[in-house]
Amino acid sequence: MKTVLPTFLLFATFLYLPPASKLGAETLKATLPAPITSFGACRAGKHLYVYGGHVGEAHVYSKETHSLNFVRMDLVKRQKWEKLPFNQPLQGFGMAAHKGKIYIAGGSQATNDDGEASNLSSTKKVSVFDPIRKTWKNLPPLPEPRSSHEMVSHQGKLYVIGGWHMTNGKGIEWHHHGLVADLSKETIEWERLPKTEWTVRANSAAVVKNRLYVAGGLDDNGTTNAVRVLDLATRKWSEAAPYPGSGRLKAFGSAACQLNGTLLVCSYNSQPRILSANGKKWTNAPKKLEERRFFHRVVPIGKGEVAFIGGASFDGHLDSTEILNLSTPEKKPEQKTTPKKQGTLWPGFRGNGNSRSLANDLPLEWSDEKNVAWRTKPKGYGQSTPVVWEDKVFSTSTVGDWSEKLLVHCHGLLDGKLLWQHSVSSPVKIRRSKMVSQAAPSPVVDGDALYLFFESGVLLALSHEGKQLWTRSLTKDYGPMLGNHGIGSSLFQSREKLGLLVDHSGPSYLLRIDKATGKTEWKVDRPKRVSWSTPTLAIDGNAETLYLSSNGIAEAYDFASGKQLWQLDELEGNTVASPTITEQFVIIGSSAPDNTMALLRENKLKGPDRIAWKAEDGSSSFGSPLATDEHLYLVNRAGVATCHEIKTGKKLWNLRLPGSCWASPLSAGNRIYFFTKEGTTIVLSADGTSKILAENKLAIEGRIYGVAAVNNAFVIRTGLELIRIGS
């Protein structure tokens, strides 16, 4: 076995992964509990899930040859498989993830003992696993028993394709109809897809750009390389170029997935192949596997990385997992889209969306005379958090009593040198003050560009070199920004899209915006509701869920469609703090006593049933709640910090800080940092105690509004300064 891959970065908006081995595949140290074929696998959130399958000799079926394992692996740590509650023995079934839950449909079961005649038979059972509660639930069954098929999840629907009905080890009916079920309905119903002239089993399937591809398998003529395509909009079938599989297996027992907008298929060959966008040509993926395998699974696990799991060779079943990085540098240059190492990025407000830094060697102690690498005064005044991409720091400000000029600055991270500055005229004149700067919303940055929003309604994108890519005015499109204290909500991002909440004294709205063009993809109109909270985006498998806290209401939206998933009304004091997401909870910060709360993320819950707990004797005023694996940290308007059990909200301690905090508390390694607005930083141990490790004081101009944390350094933003702490 090769050594395990390096730990990779998980951001709230998307995954950034370190480069895989240039030699090809990396093999995980942790092997599966048993060598398996004909099993299910999928990714949900930060976990890779594997269920059931066949163990033992090929073509030998009994109760003893069913795998009784359901396991998952944390894709961040990549150290071990965690055992989960098992439901029922199955092989040759469909498995897919949707909104963090695991769905299983059909499959075959053997009821004979070892040595007896096989009575392997198909089932029509459908079930769903909740990873938070770790419970199984039965769902409406398939219309008929089915096994040796595939199931995929796409835009809130499950698609079942291929397979047959088997009884006592014999196939009695091959299915001419695929199936689809809408998971948004209270009770799902299975609908038949258009009838096909062909039948197939032991195939693979994936959805790419609203087309369902069915690759290879076994049909009436034997093993096949045929690739059939269903347009999900028109429900019409066509064919793509045949898969270039060789030998008697062809594409029998292949595995498929969608990768970066393309179809990837791997049959019994160490060379995965990719289908062109027009469906006419197959090309070899840039890297190869070390082991040939079929009846395996391929699962995308991050940007460019694909896991090839289990399966069989002609020498027997496999328990290994190989990972290939199949990113395409021609389309997305590696130096722009992939960080060189952990801790080099702070891409937006609260960094990765939760104020938890992966940076190494952050400073513990500093003062005006000690451990300050540089200080600089960007032109103008601003309240936004700086963002960092590798060796560059980006910040915003405004100039003039009426904020006539909007400025963007780029400084070198190492020396603080101004690399470039971009100026935009404000379309709206707003009196500048220490409370309203027109530069309170924080930008976001990715490997391609810097994206900015100003309180005057200006929205623009710049290259890392300062070239304007596009610009637009939201005030021109949707009306003026109204309110006595400006607009505080920052941009948030997924890989290809931007999001923005504008809740103010006028008609409010929520937007999804295309990064490449700046165009609005959808707009959700909202009633007048003044707040300064930034939504938080969470990725659960293929689902992107947006969590929002705003002046009396908490909500969740499907970021792909803009559809509201749930809401909770009649909240108090939640006008500034942003939601903090854990695997189980949405933490809603509130300045009102005893109203900071944990909401269960389960989408079907309604009203008060969603409230898991309220933080005991704690509140969150300006800074957002900080959640670690075991603890929750809050700081109130008076500068009193509290620590709570993350599972219950029980208060463990409180600590009066030297002043109030406008910046959110931050965690890194085994430390918690509280930055007071007057310039004092209190560093605590992250072990759940109130042990103070350091108290650091800076003489500053203005107030501390935001902090970025990257390897070896904090970059602190006051109204008038940028300060790098650390070597």
C-alpha cells in the first residue's frame, strides 16, 4: 500500500485539494472491512460511504456471501473506516446521496445457506439513512423488484436505470423502463421513464449537464460498450460514442461519475476515460490506476479527485481504494485554483465560512514592539475583512466625505507592499462615518478572480492583477440601498457562483450570481427586514444549502434553485451575527439573552421542533458564533465571552474580555482568539477551559473590524490600517 494522501482543505463554499501524486494513483492506508463487489458507494458532505455488496468467491451466493458492513470515511482525515448501523444485506443495488442523506433502492438478496442451491432474488425495497441521527427509514418501494441496476441523484430527483427482476437465481424479466422519484414531495412516487427498445444490466450511469448517461453492461447480445443518453428535459433517448473498452468484458461492470462537467467511465482497465462534451469522442484521463478492477465504484471526492473503490480483478475481490487527481490544468491552471499547501487562503468573510483556520504556526504573542511584520495605511477608510490568496492580501475602502471613490487594494502578504489599486466612482453619495463606510461588506476571492460588493450597490470582479472583468450596479437594477447604518452583508461563494443577501429598509432580496459574467441567475424577493448578517453556504454531497439569519427569522434555501427549504420565525436579536454550521446544527447568534440557539438541519422539521437547544446564559452580538468539534464560543455586546457544550448549549464558563469585539472569534489548532475592537487580543486554550495563554495589546487607529489567519500570520484590518502579525 502507498502512503495516505495529504490532508486537504474543506471550505464552506467548496473544496480546495492539494495536488495528487504526479506518478498516478494514491492508495489509502485504510482498507475496506472486506474485499467486495456489487456494492454501493457515494459521498455526502465530508464523508465517503460504502454499503453492503458481495464477498467470497465469484458466482457463489448465499447468506454468508453478503457483506454486512456499512462504513464511512472522513475525507479530511482519511485515516479509518467508521462502522455505521446496518440495514439489510444487499448486492447489485442503487445508492445515491441527496442533501446529506443516503438512499438505497432495490438490489438482490440470498436466503440460502452456504452450500445450498442459490435463491438470489431481487427486491423492491427503498430506504434512507440519516447520518445525523444514524437511523434508517423505509420509503415507498420500487414498482417491481429490480437488481443489477444503477441509481443517481440529480436536482432533487432519484433516477433508476437498467437491471432485471431475478428470482431464485434466474432473471425472469429485464426492465425496459427506468424510474424517477421526486424527493421534494412529502411522499415520493416512482414514475416510469420512456420505454427503451434495449435492456441492460451491470451497467454504469451518471448525469452530466441534465443528460443521463447509461454506459456498458450486459444486453441481449452479451457484454456491450454502448452508451445511451436520456435528455432529462425532453425525456428522449439517443446514443453517444461507444465506450472504447476492449476484451470480452468490454464495459461490463464499469463504473461512472460526473467530473467537472464531463462523463468519466472506467471498465476493467487501469485507464479511466472521459467523453467529450458533444458525446462523439473518448479520451484517456491524465492518470491511470495501479490495479485493474470491475464491479467497483468511482466517486468524486473533491476538486479533481476521484476515489476508485473495491471491485474485482481476475485474481479475486479487492478491498483497496485508489485516488486519482484528474484535474485539467488546461482549463483551470493549477497555480490559480489549487493552493500550494494548507493555510495559504482566507477567501472570504470568516475565511472558510466558520472562522476556523487551518493555518500553521500562528503567532501566540505580539505587541507594538514585538512580532509585527508590517503596518500600512491603505488610502481611505473601510470596515471589511481582508481576504488572502496565497501571497496577496485584498482589501477595500472608500475616499471622500460622501464616499465618492470606492477603492480596492492589493498588498503583498510578505512585505505589505502595495501591488496595485483599483478605483471606481460610486453611483450613490452616502455620508461617510465611523459607522457607515460604504466598504463594510467583505470581498471573496478564488483562483480566478476577486469579487467585490460595496454598500452603494456596486458589484464587480477583478483579476488577481487588478484588471476589471465585469461590473454592474445593483441600485440601478433593483433600487437604492436604504438604512441608517449601511449594508453589512458580505458576498459568499460556491465554486462557480456568488451569493448576496440585501436586507434593508427597502424591498429586500437574495441573489445568485454567475462568477464568469456577473449576471443574476435567480432573485428571491423578500419583505423589508433590516439586518447585517451574512448567509453561510454548506455543501452536502451534490447539494448546496444556504443558511440565513436575519432580524427575527432563520431560513434555509436550496442554492441551486433559490427554493426555500424551511424557516423559523419569531426570533430575537439575530440582526448581525452570521449562522455557524456544524454537521448537525445551524447555530443562530443573537444579542438577546438566552436566544442564541442550535437548529437541527433536518429539512422536514417545522417550527419549534427545529430548536435543539438555546445557549445557557450566553449571547452573540457583533461577532458570529465560533463552533469547534466539542465547544461553542460566544461574545456579547459588553465583551463577555462564554464557552458552551456544542451538544447541549450548557455553559461551561464566562470570561470578561478587556473590551467589546466586533470581529468574530477565531480558532486555529489548539487556540481560540478574541480580538477586541480597541486592539487587545486574548488567546485561550481550545480545550474547553478559560485558560488564558496570552494577552496582546496593539495601539491602533480605528477599530479592529476583521482578521484573516494564514500560515505564520494574522492580517488585521482596522478602519485605517492593515497590520500583519507574525514573521
